[in-house]
Amino acid sequence: MTMNMQLVSPAALVAALAGPSGGSDGGRAGMLWRGLRARVGEEISYRRSLRALRRLDDRDLDDLNLGRGDLPGLARRHAREAVGRA
């Protein structure tokens, strides 16, 4: 048995799920799509932020008084603020 799977970017998935109305139909479905888009947007922002923070070397992190263990929480906080969920 073989399974065909195609990888899709999260942004393309959100755009496809939103449809032509962009989830702005005003009903419960529209609220769900807006929530989904916000959550996916937050996750994308989190991953980008974490990737950028992980590129810092140990000397830079020490200058900022940060440890590698602080990076996921810092990236998550940034992502939530970026989508207005602080």
C-alpha cells in the first residue's frame, strides 16, 4: 500500500481554507476561520522567530543575558504580540 502525500506551506493552506470570502461571512464558520488563520499565523511567526534566535551564537546570547533554554518562550511571546494576542 502506498500513500500519496503532498507537502503544502501553512500560508497556502490557510488561503485555500479561507476560500474566496476570506472567512468574512460573519457567521460561526467565519469566526472559526479567523481563529484558525490567527493561530497558524502565530505558529509561523513563532517558528521564524525561534529560527532567528537560534542563529545567535553563545557570545551574543550572553551579551543579551539569555540562555538557549530561554529562546522558545521568548519566540512564543514575540509571536503572540505580533498577532495581537498578548
